[in-house]
Amino acid sequence: MSPAGTPPRARPRDPRLDFFRGLAMFIIVMAHTPGNVWTLWIPARFGFSDAAEIFVFCSGMASAIAFGGTFASRGWILGAVRTLFRVWQVYWAHIGAFLVTAALMAVLTAAEVTG
């Protein structure tokens, strides 16, 4: 535990998790690109899980690293509150990204129709 008044030090990101999440995203892009010959070599073709499961697993590990200390040091209630606050932040970021994308599509469609 850190002394009173001293904010806890942030843990550095684990580059292994970032690497495998990036690799999973690359495999997902390859799997969804029509006519891509590399699609024959993705893990799902060999009976393993596809890249979505790899991505979710790595994200869960990153969340456990990020929030596990709060659960261990401050208890279940405060850990859950911190996790729910982060879920709330990500939810509103998602809504904001959707609204920006929808507005951009509307503007570009209107410009295409009138131009």
C-alpha cells in the first residue's frame, strides 16, 4: 500500500499483451478481407479458436492487471465501483464515436447527393 497522500504508481503496459492483441486484430482483418490468400492460414482454419477469442482473452488479462490491485487492496466493493466507472467511460466513448461517425456519414451523403 502507498502512504497516505501518495498516488499509487501506474503499472507499465505489458508489451506481450499489446503484441498479441495487435496480432489478433491483424488476423481479424485478414479473415474479413475478401480474396485474401492468407485467410487459408488463420488459426480458425486449423480448429483453434479464432482471433476474436484471443483478443478478448488478452483484453481480460489487461483488465485483471489494471484493476486487480484495487480489488486486492481496497476490497470487492471499491474494485467493482472502479470497474463500473471504467465501463461507463468506455460506453460513452463508444456512443460519442458512433455519433461522430453517423454525423460524418450524413454530411458526406448530403454532399454527394447535392454535388
